[in-house]
Amino acid sequence: MKSAIGLLSKLSIITLVTAFSVNSYASSNDAHEELTCDAKKQAIETKIEQAKKANNTFEVTGLEKALQQVDTNCSDETLEQKYKRLVDEKSKNVSDKTKELAEKTKEYEKDGVDANQDKIDALKSKLHDAEKELSEAKNNLADYYEKAKTK
């Protein structure tokens, strides 16, 4: 019984480490310089070599699985669609926040209460954040096109 529990514990740890490795790759997967499938593959292969040098077999296993996922599922067409979709989503978000700010500003002006300035400032801050996200999405799309063009 103890050996079965020990085995399950070891398998659980291996599973967690593998999942963590894949997850840590996925979280860094969208790094600015990894905009194309080839760049994503190269980054994973580099990480695999580093993990092998560090004799980290669990990370190697997770990264090899991530590489297989990129090989299987990644295409430059789907990446382009993803970047375009993000720009569209961020544009809509900016539009929504702009509209909300205009509506609330008009509403608060009718009230004539100075306390509403904090609410307006908060909405302006949210709009500013949304504009930054849109700018980043546009930059990623432009960078993707630049990298795709140089392939």
C-alpha cells in the first residue's frame, strides 16, 4: 500500500512539473520576439538545449511536448488571424470605454457634483489602459508582418 502511494506521489510530482514546464513555456510563448511559428520553435529548442545542459529532464519533457504542440498546431496564417483578432478586440474595447466615458461625463455634468471627478478619472485611466493594450496589439501585428516578410 505504501509503495502504491509513493508511486502515485511521484507520478503526481512528475505530472505537475511537466505541466508547469509546458505552462511556463506557454506564458512566455507570446514574447515580443516570438511572433512567428519559426521563432516559437527556435525559442523552445533553445530552452530544450538549456534544460538538457542543466540536466533537467522534467523540463526537457515539458518543452518537447510544447515543441510538438507548436509543430502540430502553429501556422503563420492562424497567428496572423490571432493578431488581427486581438487588434479588433482591443479596438472595440477602446471604443466602448470612450463611449462610456463620454456618457458618464455628460451624466456627471448634469449632476454638478465634484465627487464625480474621481469616477471620471477612473474611467479615463481605464481608457488609457485600453489604448495602451490596443497600441501593443497593433505593434505586435506590425512586427509579425515585418518578421513574416523577412522569412
